[in-house]
Amino acid sequence: MNASIKNYAEALIASFHLISDERKIVLANIAAYLQKKIKHGESIQLVYICTHNSRRSHFGQVWADVAANYYHIPHLQSFSGGTEATAFNTNAIAALKRIGFDIRAINNDKNTLYHVFHDASKTPSVCFSKCFDYPSNPQKNFAAIMTCSDADENCPFIPGAEARFVTKYNDPKAFDGTAEQNAKYDERCQEIARDTFYIFSLIQKTS
């Protein structure tokens, strides 16, 4: 794993005490779902869903891939989607780059496809904006993780999902173009990363 990302991960683990007890209950439910899949030798498919699939859902997808690598959780695939397609936001990309991710644009489309590397020896996260039911996303036997209130309210039913969890995060978009922009994107990225690592840490402790 990239050294700077590994150091970032270790700092996340040291900050688990910042997660509220109420939040930990929600995250533990996700961990229990993953643990059950592992116990039965089943593949794990996670789809992070937010309205535009541009910021928070991509953070979730990327950090799930990193956490699975860090905690040695096999047979896990992470995806993202939205209720509509836009583009992987450049401010979100910049936040990941500041941590140390190697992010490569694969095409020059308006909705650019990116490969996001946290480890040169691992398959990258494939990130571009899409609806949650896009053909490359799983169509059944997956867990839907709702990362924003709009997606949760607008998608009361996700076809094919065998489990649904709500982990709402404030949208850093509200700070676009302000002096606080980078700080707020870094803050949201860190919050999602910390929650994700907490979930995966529970799997390791109980496996």
C-alpha cells in the first residue's frame, strides 16, 4: 500500500474515538452484514449511493477498497452510483490526491472515467458517475449504502439489494468556490474514511 495512504489509515484508526456511540451502532450493523457474508464464504458487493455520484459515494467506494486491502478482507468489490449521472467531482479528486492517491484519467469525456490507485500492486478503483443500476454495477446480491439524505429519500427501494444501510454525510458541495472548500472536502473524505475503517476493523476483530 502507498506509504502516505498507509500512514493516513493508521491515523484514522487512532481516531475511532471521534465516532459517536450512536454512529457506531449503525456502522456495526454494516460490519455484521459483511461478517455474515464472510462466514458463509460469499463474495461481498457494496454499492455506495448518493444523488449525483460525484463526491460522497465515490469517497465510500474508494475507501472500501483501501480498507479491504488494509484488513485483508478477500472477495470484496466496491461500486458507486447515483439517482442521476453527473461526473466525479474535481474537488473530491483533489482531496484524494492530497492524501496520496494516484488518480489517472482514462478518457477525456465530460463524465471522465478515472482509475484510482491506493496500491500499485492492486487493481484500481474505477470511478465515474453513473446511476446506481448502471450495467457495470451489481444487479443483485449487494448491499446498498446510502451516503446522502436525498438519495435515501428518493430511492426507498433499490432493486436487487439484499441489504440497505443509511450513513448520511453532509455535502461538501456547499463550500465549492469558498475559502473553506479544500478543508471541507478533506473533512468529509476523512469522515467517510474513518467510518469505513471502523466497519472493517470490526470484521477483523470478530473473524
